[in-house]
Amino acid sequence: MSGDLKLDDFKTSVRELSMDNKSYTGSSSTVSPLLTRPAGAKVFTSRVFDSFRSGPSRPNVLPAKPSVEHGRRYYDNETAIFNTANSPLNRTLKGRHLQMIAIGGSIGTGLFIGTGQALAQGGPASLLIAFILIGAVLYCTVQALGEMAVTFPVAGSFSAFGTRFIDPAWGFASGWNYAIQWLFVMPLEIMAATITLEFWDTGIPAWASITIFLVLIVVINLAPVKVYGEAEYCFSIMKVTAIIGFIILGVVINCGGGPDSGYIGGKYWSNPGAFNDGFKGFCNILVTAAFSFAGTELIGLAAAETHNPSKSLPSAIKQVFWRIAIFYIISVAVIGLLVPYTSLELISRNDVDSKASPFIIAIKDAGIQGLDSVMNAVVMVAVLSVANSSMYGATRTLAALAEQGQAPKILAYYDRRGRPLVAILLASFIGLLSFLYITPIQGPAFTWLLALSGLSSIFTWISICYSHIQFRRAWADQGNLLDDLIYRSPIGVTGSWVGLVSLILVLVAQFWVAVAPSGGFGRESVAERTADFFEAYLAFPVVVICYVVYKFWYRTKWVNFKDIDLKTGRNEFESELIRQRWREDRSMWPRWKKVYKTMC
């Protein structure tokens, strides 16, 4: 009994001490408790898993979803705009990351391998003209995107701009078109990387190489976004170095510096000729050129994760011109001089076979030993880089669509480091399609994966150009000055109109080629002609169906430029005082510096 009383007294004393607000000195003992973690110890595993938990709650962010009012469904555009402007993405990317991300997402199978098939279809002159034309259109498009992305560095970028400036139904259609494009390009590029290994006859099973490449891509994208930026920076440095080296080597080979080639000059432009299949051959190349440039617009998506978009984005956008001029146009010009379009090696078993790369064919034809293996390694790095960028572009677009209520809400799950974790897991699951390479249907798998992504970039660029036109109209109507823009496109609305009209003409040309392919209808059945049409034009019905169904279901309206919200998510990183100081400093620059800063 006395023991029970003592225990009760002890509990009472402990309770009183816990309620006491007085402070007490610590123990004078110098012996550390056994359960105390040693100073400096790190629990790496717990920190890693803890980072995947849901990020801090955003009390001001509302669930963006279509609602019902007075018995009628409607889309809550205001909430969607607010959510994309308040995304939990981490802003840790630097300017150098942005400049290489635009390169990393575009220089891949399109340039290194697709140009071979394009050369065979249209000849060297058509190839060069097509790349110059699409390059000029892309320059107009990226300048428009840069102006909007610097003004509104929001999640989703151009897919969100479609909803904000044009029509929620168009934002839904163009956003899903872009997400689907990259979701299916990723397994395609992993297949391409697997094929490049076959160049060396390593004996590595295809399933093993696919697994290694897929795990590598998933791990990079599960890491913080800065790791992705560093990976793309390294990949892009290798690709840029290889392309510059090839251009120099190509000039040497053309002038007779190769062991077996002798002087070439413009011989292949005379025999077999500069053009193949006339205007239709040229139209065939346009989509290949667009596919080669696809990915440059990723720089807009990265704006929402950039530390200082006001400073980093304009510089990266300006350098697009030099990337187009040097890496694409000069490269295809050199290819047209070194490889005749009648070369049988340009005809591959599929559209991602590195053995059909005109870069490798030119080196082999010149009799240079070993360099073809080096270039094949570069091709492998290039396609893995595009696969990495594909997952980045798809996951950020899916998360932005979910935040706007245009995709399942679970896809908007961000962890504590700002990663769209569920979107990454979905993209990883779709990446398993790359294992179709080891099945009997690998041929059709290549064909339809390419078909889904072939025209997708055209629709994305159309959306960017028209969004910019709407943005400028609203900017002027609401009393803003062009000088108020942090970054202003040097070609303005005129460039966007040129880009828009040119892209529509590209769609018309591709429709003509799809309906009436080279060779006519005499050799093909109706089923074969139908399959060929959808292989060339599959993205069009996907976009149209998404737009029409969403438009009919939610009765959305085209956004009047007078009603466009130019406040929410606006970039106010620099105050007007700081920007005025920048303008004053710029007025004192010498002429050469003004020209340099305008171009670079």
C-alpha cells in the first residue's frame, strides 16, 4: 500500500514539473547518454524517403476542376490560372542549365538519324531548305514563348498559356497532345539507345540494355531538378562538341582530306542531283525537320523552376538563333555535300537505326577508322539525353494539367522537393513500352510511336504563336507599354503571325503528302493507304478529338483578349526602379556591346 502511495506521489511530481514554466540547468555529468545520436551523424536513408512525402500545404490554392452551376457545367479558369502561378516547383535551375536544356531536348534521333531518311526522300537541297524554313519558324516561335515565359514564369508554360489566352478546351487539347508526345518519345529513344549498342556487337541482351537505360532515366528524374539540369548540361556539352567536331571534319573530308574520299566539293549536288521527287519530296522533309527541332520549347517549361527567369531566360532565348544556325543548318549542309541521297545505307530497318545516320555514313565512306564508333557513342548519348528530357517535359505538363483540373488530381502531387512524383511514376510505367523492342511487333511499335509524336510539335508551336498574339492584344488593351515587358521579342507580333501562317501551311503540305504519297495509289491497297495516312497524320485527329469532346462537354468559350488576366502569376522579380536602372546603364553601352547583348 505504501508502495502505491509512493508511485502516485512520483507521478504527481512529474506532472507538476512538466507544467512548471521555470528553467533548470542541465546535468553536470560529462557522460553522454547511450541513446544520444553522435554529433554530425546523418540519417541518409530517412532523409531520402522523407523527401518523397507531400510538400507543404498551400492553403490559398483551390481545387481546379470543372463545376456545375444552374445545371450547366463550366470551367473555372480563374482557379486554374491561380494554381499554375502558385506551383510548388523548386526554382533551382541556373542560366547555364536553361541554355543546355533547350539543346538537350532537341538534338537527338531527329538530327543524327532522321536527317538520313530525309536526305533520301528529298535530296540535299530540299533538306537544307526545309531546315532553314523550319528553323526560321522556330526562331519566331521561341521568341514569342520567351516573352510570355519571362512575363509569366508559371507551371505548364505554353500549355497553361493555351488555357489562359485562347480557350480552356484548346489548352486541354494542346496540353495533352504535348504530354502524349513526350510520354511516347521516351520509350522510342530508349529503343534507339539500345539499337546503338548493336553497332559494336557487344552481345549484351536487348532486355538488359533497355532496363539499364530506363532505370537511369527514372533515377535522374527522381533526383532534385538541379540534378536533371546538371545531367542535361553534361549531355549537351558532349553533343555540341561532337557536332562542332563533325562540321570541321566534314569540311576536311569535302576538301579531300579523307584517306579514301578525295576531293568531293559539290559533286553529289550534280550527280545524283540536288532534289529528289520535286516539291513532294520537299514536303516530306518538313515534318522530319520539325521533329528534329522538337524540344527547344522545353526552355519555357523550365522557366517555372528557374531561380531568376528575368535574367536567365532572355539570354537562353537569344542564343536559340545560334543553335539553329550552327548545329542544324550547317550540319545538314555538310551532310548533303558528303552523302549522296541514293546511298543504300540511308535506308534503315527502322527510323532510329544509328547505322543509317548520315554522320556515321560520311565518316565510313571517307575511310576514317575508329571515328564511326565515336560518333555512334555520341548518338547514344544524344538519344538518352532526349529520353531524359522527354520524361521531364511529360511530367511537368501532366502536373500542370492536373493543377488546372484538366487531368486526374493525383498527378498534381508534389513531394517536399517540388517533384511531381505521381506524374514521374506514370511516365516511368509508360517507359516500359520500350520492351516492345524485344517482341515480334517491334516494327509496328516503332512506326506508331513515331506517328504519335510526328506532328505534335507543330500544334504546340501553333498554340505558342497564337497565345502570343492574344497576349500582345491584351497587353495593349489594358494600357501597358511594350517597355514594361522584362523581355520583348525583337520580331514582335509580326514574327508570331509569320510563324502561325507558316506552321498552318506545313500542316497543309503534310496532309497533301499523307493523302497522296509519293508513288501514287496504284501499288497499295485501301488498308495500306489508310495506315500510311494515319502514320503521317495521327496527331491531328488526336488533337481534334480532345478539343471537340472537351468543348462540347464543358461548353468553354474562346477567351476575349479584353478579359485576359495579366496580373496573376506576373513576374515581379525586379522592381520598376531596378529595371529603370538597367535601361539607363544600357544607354551608356558602346555600340558593339548593344549588338552583342541583343544577339546573345
